[in-house]
Amino acid sequence: MATKPNPDSPLEGKALIKEVCRRIRVARSYWDAHNNAACRKEREKALALYSTLSKEQKDQIPQTLRVWLRYRSEKYFGPHQTPPGHKRRSAKGRR
């Protein structure tokens, strides 16, 4: 019977790479479902783990996942975007 790894122990090696890929895929699925809040949270977790990887480990992440995480999603979730919970005022209704 397979045992689950201890959630308190830090991931390393192949387990860390696998977890980064899993989190990116989950974020992409939220993105495809137009669930931006969940996508943003999952993307931030994936980026935090991704930043701990060495260059060799980053090269083991499939390129499509790396591109989505680092570039495409940055366009929509980067610091230049309005943070969640802040609604922009619309010109409609102003006089």
C-alpha cells in the first residue's frame, strides 16, 4: 500500500518537479473555467515552488507549462493588473 508523503516535509527532487507541474496544470484548468481567483492563488503557489528550482530542474518542466506560468499568465495576473477585491469604477452612472 502506497503511503502519502508527510505534508510537513519539504518536497525535493522529482517530487518537487511533479508538484510544480501539477500546480501549473491546476491553475490552467481554473483559467480555462474562468475562475480567476482560484487560478491566481494556484498560480502564486506554483510560482513560489518554481522559484525554488535549480536551472536543471526548471528545464525538466514541460515548455508549455513554463511558458504559461512565466509569460502568458503574467499578462493577466501581473502587478500592473487591478488586485482582486478592488472594483473599478465604471463611467456608466457618473454625471
